Amino acid sequence: MPLSCYDRSLGKMRAAPTAAVLGDGSLVKGVRETIVSGINRRVFYGWVIVGAASLGVLASGPGQSHTFSVFVGPIGEDLGISSTSIAGAYGLATLAAAFLLPQMGRFIDRYGPRRMLGLIVILLGLACAFFGAAANFLWLAVGFGLLRFLGQGSLMLGCANLVSQWFSRSRGLAMSLMALGFGISMAVHPPLSEAMVEAIGWRQAWVVLGLLTWLLMLPPVLLLVHDKPEPLGLRPDGAGRNEAAAAGEPDPAEEITGLTLRQALRQPAFYIVSFGWFAIAMLVTTLHFYQVSILTAQGLSSELAARVFPVSAVTMVAAMPLVGWLFDRLRTRVVFALGLLITAAGLAGITFVTDGITAVAYAVVFGLNNAFSMTMFGYLWPRYFGRLHLGAIQGTGQMIGVVGASLGPLPVGLAFDLAGSAELTLRLLAIYPVLAAVIALLFLRTPEAVIGNEHLE
């Protein structure tokens, strides 16, 4: 199918009132097609998609916990709200947003990730301005919900869906490179937000964050992003690229296959993946949330405890390509189980930290844990259930993860309140991912109706 057929073949099914805003005019469409044709002569265009998706993950920063952490104190002082109340509103908003993600996934299936990403980015910028104008607790809670749903939820969901559509055999590597945007956000958004709070105040800082989100992500969505390779006559991973494809006349597209959400819910694989993904999302969040409290309770200074985060971040970024390579080369259930066992090692390992050396050792393990979790985020669902109805399935999977993340810190918080120490609780929690790893190794298999991943069984 020639490139000029792209929007003719899909646009009829995807009419939306935001068409003009999201670049469906003939001029912008022509520019997009010219860019694809020019780049694909030299390198598979999917790697441009990975770059755009990584920018999207970076742009999700206003909806991520590491950005919110900078604003808790200034917001509390300005509105006269306690940190506990802010944390409670944040947790409830995150939980509420999680249950909207399956519907967002269905919208992505219906309208395509490009249109939905454009709309999500526009709404996320507006949500930042709305949050910056918060005048009371209810307004603040609604703002939290919008930012978590659009940033941490929908934007990351759309980016993962996009990369999943463009890659199959190299999906692990592509997902790991996409996830580098999260590491960059962790490095950039907190200090940038801190500087803006000092310079212009927390309210104006949120307006600037919204504008930066638009500047960062709207141009790639308008000019670079295409939903899938097949409507362009390409194939996932660039398979079948020949001289004709390089000349702008790609090979005929193959049929896209996959299970519906209802069909996926009938498969044991869905519940095995969900059981393990819930464990990782729950327990990684627990360590992020309570890491400083746990380490200071075990005798480390708060400064040393805080320095664990950069070590983990560097390890995560360095390990991501390796983790992606493992997913692309080895049996998925083996790599999935390995990630779960590293989660268990992190939970148990933090209880043995007593000095700088053991803190660095734990930080490396936790960084590996983050590398696995960020790559799994978008990898597992298309791997086991195909691409045809991926949005609905991926949205449901992300809902499961966000619910786990919302509930994860509770057992450790209760342990601190009731016993004054979380050591035993953390070691008991480590049993969960070990059990999930054993179940995955023994029973996780690709449903018979899903084809194309036989090399990973």
C-alpha cells in the first residue's frame, strides 16, 4: 500500500472533532508521509517511533510521583493542608484514575494511538494549569486525579501501545529504549520544578510544566507518529524491507492478529501475567515510597539514604538495553520470573542494609528491578495477547498495576505504625514475587490463537 493511502484507509473509521488540531490536514499529512519515505530508505522508521514514544514518557513527568514530591510542602503551606491529607488525596486519585484506563485503552483501539496521544497531551497541559489554580482540598484532589489519569496513566499507555504496534521480535529492546524517557524525567523534572518553585512559585510552575509538555510532545505527534507499520505497507521490526520498500514502495502488509479483551480474560496466561505484574507494581512502589524511611530506621543518615536513588537510576538506565535484549532472545516466562526474583531480592535485601557498602549493593539490585519493571510495562500484554485489540488489554493490565501501586505501601505503613519496624513485613512480602515467579515458570504459555512469538516459547 503506498504511503498516500495511509489516512484514506484508516481515517474513515477514525473521524474525530479534534482532526484539525491533531494534524489530519492534507499539508501536515503530506509532511508526515514525506518524512516516513525519506527516513525509511535509510533505517526502519519504527526507531523514530521509539524516539517519539520516549519523549512521550518524558512528557508524562507532570503526572509522576517524582514530580509531585517537590510540591507537597509548598502546596501544604499555601492551602493549609497537612502532608497526610495531601498523600491521602494523591492515593485516592491514583486509584480512581486506574479504573478509567481500560476505557482509554478502548479509545486507543478505536481511534489509534496518534490521535489519542495528541488529545491526551493537550488535556494534560490544561490539567497542569487547572492543578496550579487549586484553591481548596477538593480542587486539589480532582487535579491529582486528572494528572495521574492523563500523565502517569494514559500518556504512558499510549506510548507503550505505539511501540508495541511497531515491534515484535525486537519489542523488548524497543520498550527498554522507550523507558529511558522515564529515567530522564526522574533526573530533570524534580530539580526543574524545585527551581521554578523558588523563582516563580508553585502555581506558575505548573503552568510552565503544562506548556513544556505541549512543546515537547505535540510536534512529534503531529509530524512523526503513525499508528502502525501495516497501513504504510511496512511490517513490525522492518521485516521484509527490500529495495522496493527503501524506494518508497513497501511490501504488502500482513494481517494484524490478537485476542479481544473478553477472549484474553478466558486465558490462564492473563491471570498469571496479572498476578506477577501486580506484585511488581505493588512492591516496586512500596520501595520507592518508603525507601528513605526504611534505611534511616536501620541507622543510615537521611543524606546517605537519599543518595541511593541516583545509584539506582544510573543502574536502571544502564541495564535497560540488556533487559530488553533478554526479553527478545530468551523464553519470556524465564525473563519474567527473573524480574520477579529480583523484586524479591530487593525487598529482602533492603532489610540487610546497615552501611554505605550494603546501601550501594541494594541500590544496584533496586535499579535492576526498575529496569525490568519499566520494560515489562509495555512488553508482556502484546507478547501474550497480540496487537489487534491491544489497547483494551493493555489498559486493563495497566489498571491492575496502578491498583497494586496504590495498595502496595499500606502493609509497610501499618508495620511502622504498629511495630515500629518494617523488617519482618518486607521479608514476608518477598514471598509473593517468588511465588509468582514459580507459577510463571511452570504454567505461563502463549494462548494457541496468538501467533508470531513461537521463538519465545
